[in-house]
Amino acid sequence: MNLQSVAENAMKGKTGAIIAIEPRTGEILSFVSLPTYDLNLFPGGIDPESWNYLNTAETKPLLNRAMRGIYPIGSTYKPFMALAGLETGAVTPDFILNDTGVFQVGNHRFRDVTGSPKGPLNLRKSIAVSSDIYYYWLSTQIGVDGIYNFMKQWKFGAKTGIDLVGEQTGILPNREWKERRIKEPWYVGDTPSLGIGQGYNAFTLLQLAHATATLANRGVIMTPHLVKSIEDPMTGEVTRVDAEPTGKIPLKPRNIDVVTAGMTDVTTSGTARGIFRDAPYSVAGKTGTAQVVSIAQDSRYDEKKLSRELHDHALFIAFAPARNPRIALAVLVENGGFGARAAAPIAREMMDYWLTGENKIVMCLITIGFITLFSAGYSFPWRIEDQIRNLIVAAGAMFATSLIPVKWIRRVALPCFAVGCLLLLATAVAGITVKGATRWLNVGIRIQPSEIMKLAVPMMLAWYYWKRSESLAWWDHVVAFGLLLIPAIFIMRQPDLGTAILVSIAGLSVIFFGIVHGIEIPQSVICIG
């Protein structure tokens, strides 16, 4: 099973699309458009009945919704609008706007989709609670020309350059576009809806996913691509597709940090908090609900009174881990309603798979462990019974550990490691020797400090990588290895080679995942340690 399969299964029975991208390279990790069709219909020529069905079906299975479908993207546009406001100087992070639930332009009242005021908001909170009023106001401060000039850098309304044919451009409106297309001037009342991803805005999901990946990459533009390498059929020579930046949007780091913080709040205290509660990784996300049908000024949207095809589209964008992203994605569920309800759970399922447990390396380590335990007790049935009992206890301990909030583990990691090292030092000075090994210490009761380090070492290393995640360098791995060597040397000098090996393996596992997983250490690794 791979990420593509996970995405397809999560979208089963739904109409829409998903695109996941590796931000640092632009590699497409998942590309889904549903409903689809059976490719086996085409070899040898498709029959007229099947061809007629594919072309006339209301579900449009031949439409590649991921890069040819054109949609309003709703509130998923707000993080980019927030950046536009900060970069153009139209707003500051600390500016407070009082969200009264209504924004008035002339005789027209623009309302918040929820119908209720959200009170005083700064920019960060406006993202977390998804205030429409804030972005109606902000769009008028930036202006249609300012919005257009900023957003075109992100490839909204333009082809991303993906290595597939048929990509649509969508619509990034400005004054010239409206005069050319609709034969009307741009009115003041046209601007507020742009701020919430509605109005004349119409983009592809690929553009939204690409922009999200660019934000995750802090403005560095990587062209999205599915092809990783090209093999010459005559010579067998393999040429890898270059993953070089194709541009960089000039953004102030502090502005990116503010917007990313607001998106992280979305998943911890905002509109998607229920979906990402207890996630063992940090997520910067944004829910979106895009109107399909216009609602009169004094009317309210009532899903129950509308046919299915008139329900709002549900969207969600995210990248994770928030500090050092390894995946960025955009999810669209056509007529799915609220983004947090229909689209965000799909993103959670994909991120869980990609960032945590569904991991061949972890499964391989567990399998090796089972084989080793069985081989050690094969000739002694009573040992097998002992190992089964130990496995049950260990599984219970791992499950209990997985329920502990990560923030609590972070708080105790350094104290546990420091206390463990001090106890190892005390053991070396005044320890009790049993069977040739000085590994016991009398502190009123006999304890074996080296056992503490089996947990303290992986916790400490995971904590260190987390603290260094903002400015990780190659020498951080050297420091991490040094932290591991301190207890390992103490334990080997006792001598207790077996425990030293176990502690070293636990620590090296965290260092390995710290390098491979881009800093966010899966909680399962701490448990296995």
C-alpha cells in the first residue's frame, strides 16, 4: 500500500480530487481525481455504449478534476491573502479588526458565512477562526491590482508547468480581465469576495496544491512533476529529473512565520482542531468551504433545502510537519459541505500514513524483533511463555506511552536524561558490583540506572531534534551522536554490553529518523525505543 492507495481509499464514494507534493523537490506524491473509469475499456478500441456513457455521465469521469477542474477555493485563499496584506504593508500582525459579522460596502452587506460575529481579531487569529469579515476588509485595503500582482507569483490563474498535458489556467481576475471578458469596469463591490476565495476567482486544485507547497517551502518555487527519472531504452542510461528551484517569491521570514502560526492554530484551536487533536506531528492547515450557488443578502445558506449538486464544495490545504514540511497537500470534495467535516479527515488519514506509523522500516524492525525473540526461545518452551508475557506487557506499555501528549514527553525528556547521567556517574563511583558488573546503585533501594537510559536516551534525542528544528545543520547530528555516547560509554564500562547495545540502538533509531523524517520524530519511535 502507498500514499496513492491511501488517498484513493479515503476518497472512495466521493467526487473530487487530491494532490500531495513533496515541498522541497516538487515531486507529486499523490494525484487523485474521482470518479474515474476503467482503463481496460480502451485497449483494442472502446465500444460505443461505454464511450457514450463516459461522455454523458453527470459525474464526468473523463474530467481530470485535479488539473482541469476550475473551482472557487473559498477560505483556503486566506493564508495567501494574509501574506499579501503583510507584504504590501496593508496590515500588520498586531492590527486588531472587530469582526461584527457584517462588512458594508455602499448598500451591500457582506456577511460571515457562519452568520455570527467573531469579535476583535489580529491577523493570526483571523486565520485560525476563518473570519470572512477580516478578509473582506483586507481585500479592499490591498485592492484588486495589489491582489493580482501578489497572487500571480504563486501561479494562481496560470499553468504550474507540471509534466502532463492539458493543464487549465483558471482565472485570477483583475480590471483588464473583467473589461475584456465581461465588458464592464471593475466595481468596488467586486473586491471583497476576492478576499475569501470567491467572486471571480476560479483556480485548479493543482494551482492550490502548488501554492501550498511553495508556502511550505518558504517561497521557493519547485515545479511539480510526476517523473523522477528517464531511462534511455537503447542504452539503458538513466537521467534523473532535476529538482532545482524555478524561482523564489520575495517574502519576509517573519511574515511567513506569522501566517504559518495562524495555520497551525487552525489545527490546534481553530476550525480543524477536532480532526487533528492528538496528532503526533504539527500541521499547518486551512479549511475552506466554497459556495456553488449565490445566496441573497438577507438569506442564510441551508444545506438541507438545496439539492446535492448545489451544496458547497469542501476544501482543505495543509503542510506537515509545520516546522520542516515533508508533505503539502490540497483536498477537494465536490458538494461536500464544510471543509473540516469532509476534506480535513482525508488529509489527516494521508498524513498519518506518510509521517507516522505505516512505515516499512518500523515494520521491518518489529518483524526482526519477533524473529529474534522466537529463535532465542525455540528450544525452551518455558522461555517462549516468558517472551509472550513480556510482549504483552511491552505492548501495553507502548500503548500507554502513545496516549501521553507529546508536549509532556518534551517537558520531562531533558530532566530524565540529566538525572540518568548523574545516576550512572554515581554508579561508577559508588556502585554495587554483582557478578563482575558494577551496575547497581543503592539509594535506599537498589536501582539499575542503565535501565532508565533505555527510555531517557530516545526521549532526549527526540527533544533535541525538536529544539533544533528551526535551524538544523549537519553538526546537530554529531551533537546528537555525542549525547548518545555519554550514557553508552558509562554503561559499557560497568561492564554491561547488552544494555549498552540496546541503549545505542534506541538512540541511533531516533538519530536515523531525525535525518530521514525531517526532524519530527514519530511518537512510535519513542515507544519502540
